Amino acid sequence: MTTILLQPLGSLLAVAFQNDNKNEIFYQYWSFLNLGYTTGSLTWIRDDFAYILLTKEKFNCWLKKSSIRIFENEIDDEFDKKNENHCRRVNQIIGKRFLNIRHEHFVYWSSGSGGTIYNWNEQKAL
């Protein structure tokens, strides 16, 4: 399972994916890309760790939309936003997924160099 990590960077979020299997990292990235919540590229820090940048709003939209898709796969039907049971189940999925997301520092932001993002461990510009 891919671990998702979040780090706030002012008005942006760095969303990282960690997995020994690069295909799983690409799968998570494509989830954001295919749903239209990022146009940025995947930035690799290590072979098992990469991140993207996006706004908090786009992250929240991705979390909701992807949770609705998980729910639709569970029931093999479409989500009905007027159905209280559907909404309750989607909110449960969102809550469970959010609890599994780790909040850690893996990059740092230097506004003095034109807003450059640096790898936290190596302290070199990415």
C-alpha cells in the first residue's frame, strides 16, 4: 500500500507518495492527474518517494472525488448525493483515508531564492 504524506507550504500542499513499487507511486499520481487536480510533474526524492504540489482545495476535492469512486466500486452503482446512506458511507471513507495520511516535513521552502523547494534531507534545490 502506498503511504501518502502531506506537508503544508503556505498556499500549497506538498503531497508525497511512498512505496517500494514505483508503479504504485505512478498510480497515485495518475489518480490526481486523471481527476484534474494536478497538472504538475512528479518530483522524485528517492526511488521509493516522490511528491507533487497542489492547493489544499484541490487536495480536498481529490480526496472526496476519489472516495466517491471507491464507494461506487463497493456498491457497483453510481453515487447519489441525495441518498443519506451514500453520503454517510462516503464521509466514512474520507475520514478513514484521511486518518491514514501522515503529516510530515520532507521538503522545505525558501522564499529568499524565488520560492525554491529543497529536499529536507539533502538541502539542495530540487
